[in-house]
Amino acid sequence: MTRRGPRAAGLAEDAARMVGTNPDLARRTAVDAVAAARAGGDGLVAALALRTHGRAAIELGRLDEATRVLREAVREAEQAREPDAAAEARVSLAYALSERGRTADALRQLDRAAEVLRGQRGAGVLMQRGVVLWRCGRTDEALEAYRKALPVLRRGPDRLVEARLYNNRSLVYIDRGELAAAEADLLRFAALCRAEGQHVLAADAETNLGFVTFRRGDVPAALGFLDSAESTYRAHGVPPRELLLTRGELLLSVGAYEEARQTAERAIEQFRAAGWRSLLAEAQLLLAQTQLAGEDVNAAQGAATTAATLFGRQRRPGWATLARYTALRADERAGQLTPQLRRRALREAGKLAAMGWRAQELDARLIAARVALELGDLGTVRRELKQTAAARTRGGTDLRIRAWYAEAMVRLATGREAGAEQALRAGFRVMEEQRATLGATELRVHVASHAHDVATLGIQLATRSGSPRKVLDWAERWRAGALRLRPVRPPADEELAAALVELRRVSAETEAALLDSRPVDRLLTRRRSLEDRVRRLSRQAAGPLFAAPQEPPTVEDLGPALGDAVLVELIGTIEDDALSAVTVRGGEARLHPLGSRDAARRELGALLFALRRLALGHGAPEPALAQVASRSARLEAAVLGPLRDVLGDRPLIVVPTGSLRSVPWALLPACVGRPVTVAPSAAVWLQATQRRRSRRRRAVLVCGPGLEGAAAEISSLAAAYPDAVRLEGKDATVDGVLSALDGAQVAHVAAHGSLRGDNPLFSALAMADGPLTGYDLERLSRAPQLVLLPACQSGGGQVLAGDEVMGLTSALFALGTRTAVATVIPVPDAATRPLMLALHDGLRRGLPVARALADAQAGTDRADPAALATAGGFVCYGAG
């Protein structure tokens, strides 16, 4: 008989209560309890404390430690002749083993526990069996286990055990697509956890609610759940587990492929270090999916095969089938359209159907149909597409779009080109509907990537038809759609404002430390953390419900707004390296083949390189001047050469494609002295021209720090705008500038700028107290009508899917700015001043912005290298 010390028993009870609220303290308290129990010869308390230690280690992600300690708990209980305690330790051990991927061992431990435990504790064994069976993909058996366990658990006193069953069962419902049942279980789980003060477990509920909400298509709400859960985990020192996988899948769904890949890699690193082999396999599968979405097909094939192998070793046939399905998609994307791939696709489709994964089954059948189409087997195509018709209205955005794309391919193969176009339009509407639910510009831009294949085929069919109207229609559907929707402020706008203030403070400290050669590692880490918070808060904004997709403008819509101007919409596809243009002049549209898209990009790159050398004064000016002249002529031949007769001497509205957005148009011989306006799309241009002009004549003049010539520039302009709001020196703060910009007619902001390729909305203008970012601009209620940004490549941005450009100017257009003037190269501020004064002189004389800029550029001394480079670097964006 053992002697039970009150101290050991009290410590063990304290530790058990803290597992769900403070697992780290629970673990340390359990270690003390074990030591005290062993010192007092109390084997039962030692076993109970060891089990608590193991459960806390599971919560902390220390699976190897958990497995070792729980085996020790089983031995301790058996040596103390306490079969019930040994059996309960086996139940916890089974969970740890299943999370490490050892499902067969886990089921054996549960069998041993079931021989001993009855009643409430026997129901607990059934519940744990349901978890392991779910991990194996045996969802019917898992639900049966939960069905038997629940009535018994409800009769018992432990509400947390009942709560865990609801959580576990919700995961089965999620996999089966029964989202209403999953949500009901999760709400019960969260309520019980909060009632018991178990905040970490309530965070688990939020994580899974985020997943359910995401599956329903409400991405902003899902992000809100995940961010709340992650804050709770962080506050309690608990590493996120399933949350990383959910966040990665969510990012994947909206086309943020690179961020999703980074999330998957972070999960792999964390799960491998913690010994979470079960979750490691799932993270490996997520990595394969992100690589596939990002067109890294070879890597995706390897990662999917690795995931399938891991799932096979863990005896998880359902997950292994999912991994093989991902490998199927990678092989299809790689162009391996062979009879073997068709057979594999049909075989895996049958397995996916048997396991209840309907969306993936439909997609596997789409792959089989695509291969059959390539092989000329129309019988198989029709049979499989008939079975997959539901995929057009069921499942995620990506699946529905692919289903319509497959239908379009079949109609095309059977000579029904009009029907193919209808299917493509239907697929494109799926993407537009998803985009309309999102409030954040960043997510709206990324989601367009889902429609890449649909839009490319639509443009190719339109081009093949020879109809300029069809080409214009498809090009306009595809490009810059996100900018036609005003960003929506997130529900936590005050939190976002506070995060931006803190980000500015840390950014300023970082710059100061760099200048003083002080260490910046801590500051850089803090800045990255704040940027992540800003991005997450902004993404929680939901789009307007039931917003109907906007139809692109027709030639008849554009004609009256163009007047005597000519619209040139450049169209290029990566697939065939073809560059073409649709022109609209005098109510007539024409289609023009131009040549090689890559050749035009090479000429542009060479011209910008030579222009930067001139602007920065590098090397002898004569060769650089000659290089600029020759490259300008060659670039003009590539993008405007065949259009000379259409252009005449009319003003020009250009809708570029890809990197051609950075063309210094004023340097092209045909554009010298010609008003040129650049717009993200014809729709954005038309929208900008139709915006009401403000009756307020307020001007804003801002001078940021570190620009020697800008102070004199602002002083000269202040004389021309005596009633202007003037902000410089310490007064040029972000909040002060934003307040002045709100509702202004003219805003001239001379400030250093920085471009961010990793997240273009963090591109910024330097103010006295730190960076003014694109996220800051999105907080404006009324954007200024005209914005001039005469410094530091302020017209740049990152080109993403759908020719969406994310940067400062695009953020302004989305908010309602009519026109912006910015640079495509870094320009010297001394040479900028006379150009800006001449531009403002034209504006005050009532000239349109594009005309005023063209006149100012034409008046530049073209023999002066710095003046030529500066003038050539400025572009008029928007309405003109």
C-alpha cells in the first residue's frame, strides 16, 4: 500500500487543471508533482502527474517528449497496480502516437485501454478512437465512434471531455463537406471551453471556425478567426499547429501563392522540430499544393510524392490518396497527358469518392477528361464531364473555374466556339464573385490568378476571331479588376491605425540605427512583426455583399470620353510571346499585331538602364545620350510602330501590359510633345474621367526629409498657391499629410520613396516620423483628385496576375484619385524643380494634366543629360 503525500497530490491536481490554460506551467508543475510523489512512494500520483506532463507536452508541440513521458506513465501505473490509470495514460499516448503518424500503434493502445475502461472513461476511449480513425481517413467509422460516445459523456460531470468530442467530430464533418454540422459542433465546443475558463481550447475552436468560414468562401471572416486564435496561442506560449495549415490553405485559395508557400515551409520546420509527424505530412502536402499553384511543377511533383510516402508509412490511406491526387495535378500541369495519367486519374477519383472527398474526386475526373480530350477520346470526355458537372457550382473557387475551363475545351474540340466562350465567361464570373467578397486590395489582386488559364484562352479565341471588340472585352475583363473596387476598411480600423503608428516609429528607429552603424536585428524583427500585423488586420475587411461583377466598357462607352484621343490597349501573353494592340479612335476599334513581347521588354530594360545612368551622372554623358536615343527609337518601333497612321498627332491613352507599364513614353520619338496618359485598364481610365471634379480648390504642398532641392521647389510652388496647406520639416508627419490630402484637389508630395517587391502596399513615401505606405493611403475618406509624386521611382509597382499593379499610384486610383504624375526611374531633385514648376504653370493655365506635362517635357533641354533623363522619367497616370 502506498502513502499519498498531500503536497504531491495537490501539485498533480493543479497541473491537470492548467493543461488547457497554461501548458508550460502545467508541465513544470507536473514535473514537481512526479518528484514529490516518487519521494513519498506514491506510484498512482506519479503516474497521474506523468500523464499530465505528457498532455502538456502535446499542447506545447513536444511530441517526442510526450510519447516518452506517457509510456513512463503507463509503466508507473502498472507497477503501482493501477490498471485504470495505466489505461487512461494509454489513451493520451494513443493521441501522441497518432500525431506522430503511428496510427496502427495508436489503435493498439486504445484496444488495450478499452479492455479496462468502462462508462465515462470507456466513452473517452471511443472518442480518441474517432480521432485516430479520422486521421486515417476512415470518416464513417470515426462518426460511429463519436455517436456511441456522446450520450455517455453527456451524462457525466466533465464538460471538457464532451467539448473535445464536439471539436473532434467537427473535423470529420469538415472533411465530408457538412459545414453546417461542423459549425454547430464548434460553437458548442467554444461555449463549453469558455465556460470552463479553457482559453487555449477555445482558440482551437476559433481555428477550426476559421477553416469552416473559409470553406464557405468568407475569407475576411476566416482571417479574423485565425488572427484571434493565434493571439491567444501566443499569449499562452502555445505554438500554433493546425492553424498554420489552415492559414496556408486560405492564402492558397485567394492566390497568395508565395505567402502560402512560406507558411507551409514554416509549418514543416516547426512540425519537424517538434516531432509532429502527422502534421508534418500534411504540411508537406500543403507545400506541394503551393508549389503547384506557383507553377514550380517539378518541385510540386517531388513534394507530393514525399507526402504520399509519409502518409503511407503512417497508414493514412485517405491522406495518401489526396497526395497522389496532387501529384496528378502536377503531372497534368507538366503536360504529361498520357494514357497512364488518365488511368491514374480515374483510379484516384474512385478512391476519393469512396472517402467522401467530393471536390477532389470531381477534379480528378476533370484531369481524366482533359487527358482524354488530348488523346481524342471524346467518349471518355463526355462521360467524365457529365459526372463532374456539379463541380461548376460546388467546391472552391479554383475547382469551379477549372471545371468551366474543361467544359470550354470540350466545346472547342467539338467545334462549338461560341459555347466555349460562354463557358469561359462563366468561369471568369466565379473569380469575379470571389473577388467581390474581399475588402482588401491585396487579396483582390491575388485572387485573379485563379482565372489565368480562362482569361488566356479567352484572349486567344478573341484574337483568332480577328474581332478587336472581342479582344478588348476579354483584355478588360482580365486586367486591373481589383482597382475598380474601392478598398474596404477592416472592422479593426483603430487597431490598424495604431499598428501603422508603431510601424512608423520602429522604421524610423531602424533608419537611425543604420545611419549610426548600430545593430538593427531586433528592430528588423520587430518591424517584420508589425508589417505582418498590418497586413493581417487589413485583410479582415469584407467586400460588399452581393456586389455584381462590373461589365467591361464597350467601344461605344469609350468613344465619347476619348474625344479626339486614341486608346491603345497593349495585350501580351506569356504562352506565345505575342504582343498586339487594340486601338479605339473615333468610335472605331482595330486589332494590330505588333511582334515579340519579350523583344519589347528587352528594349525597355536597356532604355531604363541608360536613362538611370544619365539621371545619376554615371559615365560619360555622350554615349549614354546616344544609347537613350537609339533605344527609344527601337522601343517605339516595338510598341507603336505599326500604329503610326492611327495615332496621327492625337493625344494618346495607353493601357500597357506587364513591365511595359514602366515605359518612359515622353522619350519615344512619336510621343515628344504629345499628351500621353497611362492607365491600368480602359475601365479604370473611364471611371477616373467620370469622377466629379471637386469644387474645393485646396492645394497641398509637402516636402519630406532628405531632399535638398525639394524645399526650394515647395517654396516656389507656395508662391503660386498662396492658400495651399504647406507641410515640411517636422510638420510633415504621416497623420498631418493624410489629414491634408483628404479631399484635396491638388497634392504635390516631394518625398523619398521606397518600393517593396515582397508586399507592394508597403511601398512608401518618407515623412518626418516614418513611412507613409499604401496601407496608410487606403485610410483616406476622399482621395486627392490630382497627386504629383516627383521623387524616387514613385510610379513603380509590382505587376501581378491580370496585369494588376500594386503600388502607391494604384492604391490612389482604387480610392478615387483621377490623375497622378510619378516617375519610372530615380530622378535628381535639382533637375526636377524646373520641370515641376513648368508643369504647375500649365495646370494653373487650365491645361489638362497630360498636356501640361507634355509641354513641360518638350521644353526641356534635350542636350542636358540630367534634364533629359528627369523629364523622360515622368509619366501621367489615370484620367490625364
